[in-house]
Amino acid sequence: MLLLPKGSVKVSSQDEIWRVDSLRDEDVAGTVQNASKTADNLHNRLSVSAGLTWITSKIYVTSTDYYSNRRCWDFCADYEYLWNSGFGVGLNYAMNHASFNHYGSFTQHYIGPSFVYVYRITRRFSTEVGLGLGYSYYSESGGYTDSAMGVMFKVGMEYLFTRNFGLGLQYRACGCSYTQPDGFELPKNEQYRLNRASIQLGLHYYF
């Protein structure tokens, strides 16, 4: 039982508690009767986020010259379906672009499914972790393109402003290995790959 100023009302889900708490200072006599209409759990989540990215792998522009710890920006968009247990599945998209002075630039796209788990600490705060495997498309300004499978990992936390909207902060990493371009020589034991890690701030919408 959840005690209210004007009596008591039975609640059967966390969403009903959220609904009733928001009405604690109001006259709830007429609204409690309709609580069941708004008490359905919100299983769908859309997220958009952006943040600063560090390229943790070496980016070779010649066989001897390379960039390391290059900084750029990431943009991500995610859709996730979450069960009441906190487990869920998602579809994740990420885009990364970086320029290297007179050596040109590259763009990388990633899209793929993932498994996620969200643990709600309080009514408003939660943590999450996700792991995915997807398709990555890579292109350089010089005309070289390639595609490969990539691995994505993310961990973060979220603060809910309302039942529908939240703000998230997350760490996200992605790694992909590509085919070495014809005529391009790499040092021994080096791979033509792109590993990146980012810190992102995002807006979440539940429905």
C-alpha cells in the first residue's frame, strides 16, 4: 500500500508509483481511478548523443608517419527495447569523421544490433551496459573504401527528468579491422584498423 494524504491506493508497478508521486501535492481523488490507463511500463527508448572521441589506434598516413590519440567527434543514434527485467536488445548507429591536415580525412559509419542491460538504482537514476556486433563502412578522402565487422561496447548512467525524458552520460568504444590498401606498407605487426573511444552526452526518450 502507498499512503496518500487523502487515503490509500494500491499500486502494481513502478510506473504507477511514479504517477502517484507526481500527484502527491494535488487532489488525487479523481485521477487515481484512471491510474491504470497510464501505468503501462515504457519499453521503447530512443537516444541521440554526441561527444569527444579519441582514436586509440595508430592512423598511418605513410608507411612511417602516423597519428596517435587523435581527437575528433562522434554522433550516435540508438533504439532499444527493454523488458521489465532490465535486459533488452537494441540497434545502434555511430558516425565518426576526422581530418589530418594535408593528409586528408576519413569517415566511418557503424550500425548493428546489441544486447543491453539497464539497472535502475532509484526512480530517476539508472546505469546501463551494452555490447554489440555490427557492420562498419570506412572511406578516405583519397578514394579508398572498405567495410568490415566491428565490435561496440558502452557503459553509462542516466537521469530521468520525467517519465518520458532523460539525460545520459556514457563511455562508448568501437573497434574495426580493415583490409590494407594495395601498395600501402605497414610496419611489422601493425594492422590497418580503427579503434576509438568516446565520452558522450545524450537525450533519451521513452515511449
